[in-house]
Amino acid sequence: MTDGTRARTPNPETGQASSLPEPAPGPRRPMARATRIALFEREVRERLSRAALELVLGRAEIISEGQRGIRGGRDAYFGSTMLTIDLGSLELLLRDACDAGTARRLADLLEADADARAHIEGLAASETVRVAGAKPQNVSTHVAIRSQAAKVFIDIDVEATF
């Protein structure tokens, strides 16, 4: 059994352990007051990585429907394109958890990101060309993004004129 005493550091002059008690630490100094303030505030921002944007939109399930006809004397197209992003199917490719919280964050970031919006509208325009069978002169879209469980749903209503 040990006696619970601590070994003493040898005295460098004599080479023997010192039997004197160690001095108590001195009184603590008070913390310094901040007398200056920062001119700039810093913030951490979260945004979609470009590679992830390409991945999730490239792997989205796309369903499009629409009809071309004459409306008000003009050749027009009315339709919709629906994108479904299933995060569960991307689990091996994404570092983040592929759960409902991540789907909600993804939906919010897709909603706010101008590049993502342009990419989504580009997909809708491509689908309009495919379904209508011709390239329109003007395409107008309305985009709605929502999440449910680990999926993100993007609904795009399209109106186009030829």
C-alpha cells in the first residue's frame, strides 16, 4: 500500500529531495476590463456548396406535365415540373446526416440561394422544351420549396409563350 505522499523534486545543488513544503500560489489578479470595442461584428454564414447543389439537383427525381395551346390568340404552354430530392438515397455521398432536420435546412437554403433558384428555373425551362416540343420565347415560373421527412419537394409552375 502507498502512503499518499508526493515525491519531491530533487534539489539541483545537492541532488536530494527537498523536505520543505511547496509555497502557496500568490493571490489571483482580477480579469482585465475591455476598454475598447470592436468596430466590426463577425458572423458565421451557412450556404450550399456548389458541388452539393449539382449533386442534389442532378439526382432529383423529375416529373413534368403540361399542355401547349392557343390562349388569347397566342401560342402558350402551361405546365408544372416537380423535383423530389430524397436525401436518404444520397446518404453515402453526403457528409451531413440525411434526416428531416437536414431536409428542412436544405429547403431553406435552396429558397434563399439565387444560384440554386437559377438552376431550378433552368431545369424547368429544359423540361418545358421537352414537353412542349419547341423552345419558348419567354418562360415565367413560380417556385415553391418544402420538406417532409428526409425529402425536399420543389414545385415549379411554368407559363411560356412561343
